[in-house]
Amino acid sequence: MGKNNSSKSLQEENRESFIMLSKSLIETKKLGKYGDLDVYHLAVIKTLANNFQGVAFTGVNHLMKCLGMNLEQSSTKTRTNQSLLRLQTEGHIEIYEDIEMFNQINHLKHANTYFIKPTGKDEDMGFAKVFYKDINKIASMNSNYRPKIFATYFNIVAYMFYSSTSYPLSYIKIDTIAKNTGIVRKSIVEYLKNLHEEEILHCIHFDINNTISKNYYTRWVHNEHTGQWAVGEAEFQYRTNHKKFKGGAIGVCDERGAS
């Protein structure tokens, strides 16, 4: 089945709305203790800013409501407040108290709403497509680790390349995600399984030989083509025909010896 036969899902994806996030943000470990939370908040703010002004009308309490967080937890409010201010300090957003956006502020009241403008910092150096549908699904997940799940997801989609000569397939190593995010490897495997179970990412894995097992991912919209695309990539990477693979299945494996 060639690219023309997979064009239906590609066309369907082309009709979806997405935001752009700088690929520099995949290394959440370098952003500090709450780097994954900051990137998660930035993604949500950018979806809220999809209007003619390019500005999100939100604040601490409103953002927490959007993300299904408990407003009774003062510590969570404080983390959200500090996260927004860090994003402004790092130049990813600008926070204003007026619609004319003359008065930029550096102190937030939890109950207030503000005009928050994403700046698009570093996106010209390379960006990933992050689709609204995926953000909404992650925000709706029954988990206390959604920022870390999003960081894992973001590392996957940041390595999906959209061009006329390649398929939007990702095969970043679990070890690389762990290095980029600082998240324990075992947890990343669980988050990847969560993303597959929630039909956000589709995963195929192959046992290339007795020592190498490898995961390949697409967005769920392409689930009917993941296996076909992954076989072609695996054959190219490991210079062997798929008939010589030792096995494979749908779903996430722990990966062994993957290059």
C-alpha cells in the first residue's frame, strides 16, 4: 500500500487544527523541576489563543478549570501561578491586564483573568505540530501525571516529519525521552501505554533479532497505516527484510538494544 493509498488519513489530519511548539522545549529537564508543567501550560494557552487577536483570556483559576484540576489545592494554584510567570520570564508568553496589552504584569492574582499572548519564541528554529485533538484527550485523561504524559507525547510528535517524501512516523528511543525529560524510564513506558490505550498515539513494535526490540509511533488518525510505515522504516534502519524479524505486535514494548 503506497502513499496514495494512505492519503485519506493524511488528508484527514490536514483538516485538523494544531499549534506549533518549538522543538527546543522537548528537553523539559533543562527547563527546571517543573519544566513539563510549563510546556503543558504553554500548549494549552496556545490553543486558547486561537482567535483573531492571538491572545488567551485566562488566568490561574481558569487554566486549572480547563485542565480539570482541583481549585481547592492552594499548592497547585501556587505552582500554576509560578509556571505562568516562568513562561513569561523565559519569553514564551506575555501577560497583560488590559485588552489593549499596554500593561504587562509580573504578579498574578489567582482569581483574575488576564490577556496572555504566546510569543512563538524559537519556533523559527524548528517546531512540532501538536494537534488540538491530542491536547484535549490528554487533558481529559484520568491521571495526576498529565504534564509528564504530555512531555512524553511531545517528544514523540517532535520527531514526526511532514513532507512529500516521508510519512509522519516517529521512532525516538525510550532512553532518549528519558534523557530529555528526566522522567524515570519505567514511567515513560507506562505513559506511552496510556497514550496508546487512549487512542492518542498508535504504536507497533518489532523484535528485529534476538537482542533488538524497537517501537514505532504514529498519531492515532494513521493507525491503519502504522504497521506498513513501520515495516518499511525498520527494514531500512536494520538493513534486513521484515520476514527475518523475530516477531512484532501492536502496542508498546520496553525496547532492547534499539539503535
